[in-house]
Amino acid sequence: MLRFLARRLLIIPLILLGLSIVTFTVSRLVPGDPVKLAAGPQARPEQIIKLTEEFGLDRPLPEQYFMYMTGLLQGNWGYSISTKREVGPDLVTYFAATLELTIVSTLIGLAVGIPLAVVSARWRDRWPDHFSRFISIGAVSVPVFWIAIVLQIVLAQNLRLLPVSGRFDPRMSYPETYTGLLLLDTLIGGNIPAFLTTLRYLIIPALCQSLLVIALVTRQLRGDLLDIVRKDFVLVARANGIPERVIWTRYLMKNALIATVSMMGFLIGFQLGGAVLIEYVLDWPGIGQYALKAALQLDFQPIMGSTLFIGCVVVLVNLITDLLYRVIDPRIGLS
Amino acid sequence: MAQNHFDPTRKMVEDFQAGRVSRREFLKFVTALTAGVATAGVPVIAAAKNVAKAPVRGTLNQVEPKILIYGGSQDIATIDPFDRTDYSIAAIIRQLYDRLFRFEGGWPQPIEPGLVQEWSSSADASEWTFKITDQARFHDGSPLTSEDVVFSYQQTLKAQKQRSSLLSGFLDVDGITAPDATTVVMKLKIPYGSFDRLLAFLEQPIASKAIALANEVDGDGGAAYLIDHEAGSGPFRIKNWQIGSVYELEAVEDYWQGWPGEGRLSGVVWQKTEDAGTRKLGLLAGNFDISDTISSTDIEEINANETTMVSVNYGLLAGYLKYNTQAGPTADPNFRKFLAYSFDRQAFADSQQGYVSIMTGPLPEGVPGYDPDLDPQYSYDPVKAKEHLDMTEFKDGGISIDFVYVSGLDFEEAGGLILLAELQKYNITLNLVPKNWPDIVGACTVPESGPHIAFIFDAFPPLADTWLIEKYSSKSWDRPTGGSYQACSFYKNETVDSLLDELRLTTDTARIDAIVQEVQTIISNDAPDMPLYVTPNITGLNKRVKGFTYYGDISVDFWRLWLDDAT
């Protein structure tokens, strides 16, 4: 176990190094002039020269890369050329919003997806199965931003049950933040009205984001359950008179969940990279929006920062997923 | 020495004659003025000021103050008062800080005094003296003095960021001094007769020198601290600042200039909402009191709603088709005129539901010197187009030219499609090339990389010289660091260059008018670009929002607003 961990932890810096080289190279190869963009249309030549020097963009590319990585190793994620804000604290702020959305949407996805998969497998080719498959296929077939707009119109504009967009009610006092996860922060602060408000603001984005989880979990788990339900050990268990409830929960689910956990690792990593469309339409201040804006403005250091940050998160989530395999099924080696 | 003093009586009469003030407001003013005269011991001017424009401390706030929620299309990534002036940044900075002048009292933008009470210039307009009020207080209670004014301007000039671009052409760090606590003197590098108007438009926020320096890091004058903190004296202060999400201000109840309306706001929340559809839904659902940058396709729906309405106004954001006058087919003036006569502006206006103000020449309406009858003007005329094409080497067509526009902007693509359809008739291929904005900015640096045609928007202060020099003087692009996208025509005409040099230096108003007229005529003849249209600022408002005055900007001046649920 420890050897496995050590080996994986040693590989992580290499992965991030490769990612940093690719991102740096690609961002510099893209045509465009971020300095002129940041300096503004009426910038005088001396302003452009000053800004170029300030961000080291007048130096050779290898030197620029070396300077950036040196800063990064010292904990300096750099500055945005357009806003002059520090990249590191911004990444943390935006990531907290994305993390909260991912956690809630994943919980919703699992809470809906797992029962749907079980129902679907248990009553295969009967109406619960048809219903479940309709939901899972429909969830990935419809563009998520369209679902978001429909929910905004129905739940916010027409029924006035939920807010149209945003993360918290602007007419209320913004809660004290400790972790950046507002649900957690409001609970820590014992602020129940703010907790409920946060929850209201989370419903539409989390529902939208959970659709992919529901669809993938339902389909993956259903398929695995149907595969395992015909295995000899299940037939033996049935022949021995073990109750059906126990067979499904202890025999089938435990074996069928392995592939789902693997897929969830990938999916959570993907979601933590930000859901740009959901964040844009519902004005959720997540890391996807931050990265997109940086890319559109060719803002080099935020581009590098967000890519490496998301890369770190994906690598860590995958590591945790690998470790979870063993927890679910001790037969699986970690070598 | 020319001297200016803000005379509200004269201004009210002028505003009334110009139609900027309603008959009712004018009568109210006259009544108040009469009452002021009749009241012994009350200075007439003071009474007039109260009624006219300048607000009074402790105004009659009859409506309970409330928080206004604003759905803004743009984030407020920084409020560093020495850095930059995007519309969202400017909208918030205007509320946090005071400036020498105000200009948000209407459209076209009239200058109103802010901190300045009197100002004057030397006969050659090379030295300007500003007398500022001694009443202004920063939010920490300390008085605002001329030292703070000098510090703020100097910091901007030292920082050499976007905010300093135009100012640094006229003023050096050493050129601004404070002889006493209420006097500021600016000695210009070159004389400039419209310097007061330029200052009004540049809106340099006056920051507390003490607060800024107390938070200085590595000699930055407090700039890093002021990215998300304030050191101002404006009508609002920061209450809550959530980067990338919501920005909340609370009113300074005893703001030194008072509150101009029948009521006031207790606070403002700027909720960043980038999606136009969400801004509309937020307004219709009652989540937002104001949504800016509404799509023209949503106007009908918002107006049909019982509680909401739309205000459509035109400002200074003008769209041009810029031709590369130095390279490719567009280097030939006749080919450019062929393009100009080939573009069906009415078809373009129709594609935008009619919400465009078609331009007649290089200057948009709202800039002094705008000439609605400029000659020549280009309207869709296939006969004239063919005449000019026949004068070029491309009369048989068979060529291909690029039309570059910002990726994802449908209205720019629509312009390209209209031209594409027309050019096909002449066997000319128009390649529609969508590009990201940084790519276009980079391409517009030198003629060699400049597109044949680029759809570009320009916005400058309402000063003719700035508009003309930044876009049409060869000095704006023919230099070691290249040009900006605003000079993407790479236009070079020695007569125009010479006239524009003179325009910047002269203080003779008659000569200024003559030069502006002459330059516009020459430019129109040369057709280095096609002035297309001024884009509307479409603002969605809940009907409970009161005090809204359009002043040429996308955003609103929250200081003048209040919410009244009774109506």
C-alpha cells in the first residue's frame, strides 16, 4: 500500500511538469497580443514596453518558463496581466464554488442514479427499466444549458420558487466564510437562514450538473448488475436461500460498484475542472469561468495556474479513486 | 485668463432651451429661485444650486432607502483607481470616489462640478488652476485636500497603466502641484483648450493619500491594496466584495454632496451576470432591478411585462469596418469606395431590429464637430460601386479578401454576410474570418498582419481631436511598437497628419471647428474605413427604479437613483 502510494505520489510531479510544458507552449503559440490588450487601445509605446518587461514577456521563452516554474515552486502562482490580481488566491476562491457544486451535484446524482440502476436491473425490460433508461438517456441527450434555461424560466421566472442565477441572495448579508463552501460555512456559523438560502441557490445548478452523473451511474451500474446477477456465486447464494435483499446489497452491489467508482473518479475530476456552460448561464462563480476568461484574454499566468490547479485536482481524485478500489474489494491489489 | 464658474441659473436656462430639462423642472426651478430671492439673508446662488443640480446635505428623502440589485454583464476584477476604466469598473469607482468633475448628468455629457468649484486656464491653455471644495470627506472622516488630488493623478501617471494613456500625453508627474489645501495647478506639456473636458471624461478617482500610503507595498502607492479595497469619498462604500460574483456597496448617509433625488438607495449590489438571457430573466423574475446590455430581441418581451421597461439610448460605442489602406486590394482608394457603396446599411440595420444609429462620417453624434450633412457620405449604391470598381485593377473580380470579426458576435457576422452577398455579384470572394479578440488586437499592430477588413468598435472621450488623432493620425500606428486596433486602417495622409498636429495644439475654437470639418471631409474622401453605426445601450429597468438619467454609458449612476414601490 505504502509503496503504491509513494510511487503514485512520485509520478504526480512528472505529470504536472509535462502538463505545464504543454500548456506553456500552446498558450504562447496561439496568435494574439495580450500586452496590447491589457495596456488598452490608447496605450503609448512606453506603456507597452513597461508592461512587457513587467511580465517578463520580452525574455526568451525558456527563460519565461523557468521564471514561472521557479515562482510556482515558491508558492507564487503569478499575476493576471489584465487585472493585476494574484492568481493563487483567485484560484482558491473560484475552486471553492466549483467544489461545492460538484459535491452537491454528485450526491444528487448518486442518490438518484443508484436506485434507478437497481430498479432497472431488478425489473429488467419492464416498465421501471424503461422509465430508468428514458431518464438516463434523456439526461445526456439534452444540452445541459438548455435544461438550465428551462429551469430558470419555469422555477424562477414563472413560479418564482428559486432564484434565476447567482450563488447567494444579494439582498441578504453575505455569510462569514471559513472554507469557501457556503453550505458548510453557514452551518459552522450556525446561520440556518443563510444555509437555506444557499441551498435554494444551489438547486438549479446542482440539478443541471447532476444529470450527467445520474445518466452515467444508472447506465454503468445497471449494466454491471445485470452482468453479475447471472454469475455462479449469485445463483449459489439464491440456491442457499439467502434473502434477495441481502443478495442485492451485499453480493451484487459490492461487486458491481467497482466500475462505477472508477467512472465516478473520472467524472468528479472532470466536474472539478469546472462546468463552463452551467457556470456561464447560471452565473456560478466557478473555476471553469475563470479559466475560460483567462483563455479568451490570453492571460498567460491565470491560464497556466488554472490548468495546473485543475491538473493537480484530477490527479489527486484519481489517486483517491484507486485507493477506494481496495476498500471496496480487498482482493484488488494496488501493484 | 479664461475663468469658469459653475452658474446653475445659466445652466438651467441653457438646459431648458436645449430640451434637456422639462418644463415642469424649469418651473420648479424658477419658483425656488423666486423663493430664494424673497428670503432675506439667503444667497441667491446657493438657493439656485440646491434646486438646480448641485444636491444639498440632508435632501428630502421621502422614500425609504432600499438596496438596488444590478445585473451587470461584466465582472469587476479590480477597482484600483490608478489602473483602468472598463465600464463596470468605472461604474463602481464612480460611486466609491469623487472626481474633479461629474459628467453623468445627461446626454450629450454636460460637465458638472464634482470636487471642483472653480477652474480657469492661462490664455494659451497650458496652465490650469482648479479650486476644490473644502467640504469633501473620505469615508474614514478625514478631509479631502489638494494633496490627495495631486497624489492620485501622480500615482496614475507613475503606474503607466490604461488610465494614464490619454492623460500622459498632456501631463507629467511633475506638472501637477498643490499651492494650498484647496488649489491644484496643472502645467501641461502642450497647450490644450479642452483639458477640462478631458479631465471630466477621464474621471480620475481621488484617493486618500494617507490610506493608500498606509497600505503601500514595494512603493506601489497602495495599488495592490486598492484592487479590492477603497480609499474614497464617494456616496457609497464597500460592504461586501466577492470576486467573480457579487459586489455590494452601502450608502454613505451623510455624503458631503447629499443625495439629488426624492429618495436614495441604501445600497447597491452588482451581480455579475454574463449571459444576456439570464440578465433578462433576472429582470423579469424580479431578481434584478436593473439589467444592462439587454439584447434588442428581448426589448418587446421586457416592455410587455407589467413591472419592467427598457431604455434604449445611443452613446459613443461606434462600429467601423476598417480597411487596410497599406496592403492588399483595400490599399486602392477606389476599391475602398467600391466597398463603401456596396454595403447595404439599411439591411444591416434591419438585421439588428432597427436598433442602430447609422453614422454619417468619422465622428458619431455626441462628439463636438459631428456633421450630419458631411459630404461625401456612402450609402448603398450599386451603380457608384461599379464605377469605382472599374477604376481599379480588380474590375473583373477574381480576388479574395478577408473580413475579420470577433468570434461569436452575431451582429458582426451579419455585417460580413451582407457584404459577402453583394461582392459575389462582382466575382469577389469575401472570406469571413472569426477570430478571438486578442488575435485581432495582435493583427492590428502592423499593416503586414492587418486584415483587409476588420469589424472594430471604437470608444473615446467626446472630444473630436481624440477621436480623429487616435484613429487617423499615422503617428498612432507608424511607430516602433505598432498601432492599436483603433488605428487598424493604417491610414496615412500627410495633410491630415499635419492638420491633426495643429488640432491638438490650437486653442482657437474657430480654428478647431474648421480643422475638424476639413479633416472629416478629407477622411471621408479617402474612405480608410466605413463608419457604420453607433451601438445602442439597452438598459432593462424595473419600474420601481426612479431617477434614471442616461449619460452615454452602459451603466447607471447609482447616486441619482432610488426605489419607489408605490409606482
